[in-house]
Amino acid sequence: MTSPEFTFELRVCQWAEQHWPPSRSATASNGESDGAAPTNTNPERVLIARQLGTKHRRWDTIVIESDRQRLAERARFGSERLNSDLLHVVQNAPSEWVYYRDVLPDPGYPWRYVRDAIHVADDRGIIETRRQGNRIEIRRKWPYPDWVRRIVAIENKPDLDASAADSLSDQLQRDVALSLADEVWVATRTTGATVEPALLERLPIDVGILTVDRATERKSLDVTVAWHPRSLDSGGVGTRILDRPDGGAYDHSAAQFEYADTDWKATKRLEIAERAYERGWRSYVETMRPDCRHFTLCCSAGDSLPWCQAKNRSQTSSECSGSCPSFEPEPPTWRTHGWPIEGGPGNGLKHLLDRQRERQRRY
């Protein structure tokens, strides 16, 4: 049985964490590719997350490329993400004591929210504060590092038919125009059908294509680079496509668009990276029911993916809920007296995934 799209997405995240970036060794057996050659060098570290993006666009898989030193510097600020308010504080905090309104740029919103962010940052131990009369002075503990080298977006579409290819092509054209990510890829299953190359040709030329062999549930993926992407100008002005004509014979309407300036893009990229740092791709367990007696993890390629023993297959995130007809809560005795696992097996699985996520942040 073919695994659901949710599981396909998790397995792509797993593969990317172990094998990113795709290299010539991942191309077809002749060692050649029709796409442009990759221009990036091997990053020392990657962080993988899923279902992140902007208000108007959410990507299936996000790859944050960094290096060990910068990632270690980022780890000083804790495992929780820094939102836009906290970033405004830690990025501009001085090395010496200064009244906060004399050093922080005007945020464009009331200063009371800045004060709230300062108190939160102080509580989290990422800046220092002191009072001089009625004034709050701040001092940084460490400089906030420029830890994000590149951001790569992957759209997962395991079953790519003609309708899906047309819809996906429109989304990808908008991604390329905005250029919020440095690269955009599509991951899809290989079918072996003669129509497959024609469907892939409908995708924008700037987008890379990963073809995934139909592996069994518990075996590692066999991924081939069918087309290398072109690097996008993530540091330049982007174009946000608001509306476009349908393209019919009688459709003479004009496309509507607006420009996304470089400051907005830089801020949004860092916010996405911070959310990816906090969540990782193993956060799927937060929307599922690991406290069900049938919920377990199957070992696949050195990692763990959700598995339902009642269905004897990998389940989707939406069906793994309290409304599932096979749902059975863990017996209370499983959660008492530290047997067999402190807090019960479901709690143990959460701790396991948390440890795996933390390991990727630090090592």
C-alpha cells in the first residue's frame, strides 16, 4: 500500500536531514542532469522543519543551511524561537548599559510592547536589564549571530497528475517571483510511466525536481535529482503576485502584483528560520495522539516515524485523533510507578522525539 502524503512528507524531511544537499552523486546513473549545476557548497549543518512560511504561502519542507559555529552561537539563546519583538531587542542590544529607547530603533508600534519584549528576554536570560530611576537600561549577553546561510523550500507532491502539475506550477511561479527562499524544489514519486517527464516539464525551469523511488514503508528512500534548481535572488527585491489572468481566449485582464522590499524579506526569512529552529520536523507528534495504546514509532533509515498498530500502517496526522474509531487511551497503570516508562509509553515517545530534535540543533 502506498504511504499517505503526510508520511511521504515526513520521509522527505528525514532524507533531507541525512543527505542534504543533493549532489551529483544523487543524479541519474549517467551522472548528468538537464538542470543547472548546483552552486552551493556543502553546509556543515542543516535544520529541517515542515509546514512553515508566510501568511499567504506555506511550504511543506524547509531546509535551513548553517554551520556548526554559528549554530552553537544561536543555541545560547535557547531552544524557543525568537519572535519579531524579541529579535528587535537582541539584534540591537548594546554591549554596554544604555537606556533602551536610546539604542533600539523605533519599532513603528508603541514602546510598551518593546518593554514587554525586554522583560520576556530578561526572563529567558538572553539579555541583561537594570533600572536607573524610572529608566530601563539593557545590555546584551552575546551578539545575535548571522546563523542562517541559506533557506531552501521543498514542495512535496507524491502523486503528480496533470491537474496537480498545473496547480503546483502556479504556486511555484509565485515562489520564484517572490524569491523568499534561496532555492525551491519539488519532491515527487517516480511512476515509470511515459507521461511523467511531460508533467515535470510543466514546472518552472527555476525549480529543482527530486524523484523518489516507491520504497516500502520501512526502507530508506532512493532519491534522484531529475533537475537542479537555479539560485534565486533572496537578497533582492521580490515580486508578490496578487492576481493573474486565467489565460482564456477572451481574458484580457492584467496581472496584479506588488514589490516585496529587501528589509521585509530579510525579516521574514529570519522569522521563518527561528520557527524552524524551535519546531523541527518531528513536531508532528504535537497534533497526534501518542497517548493511544496503538500509537508507536517504526524505525526507518535510522530514525522514527509514526505507526499505527491497529491499522498496521503509517497513519495521517488528521486521522490520528480522539475521533479515530481505533483510538484507545493507554491504561492508567502504564503511567504510574514509572512502569514501563515514566509517564507512559506516549510520553516516552515525546521525549525521544524531543531528544532527536535537540541533537540536530546542537551536534
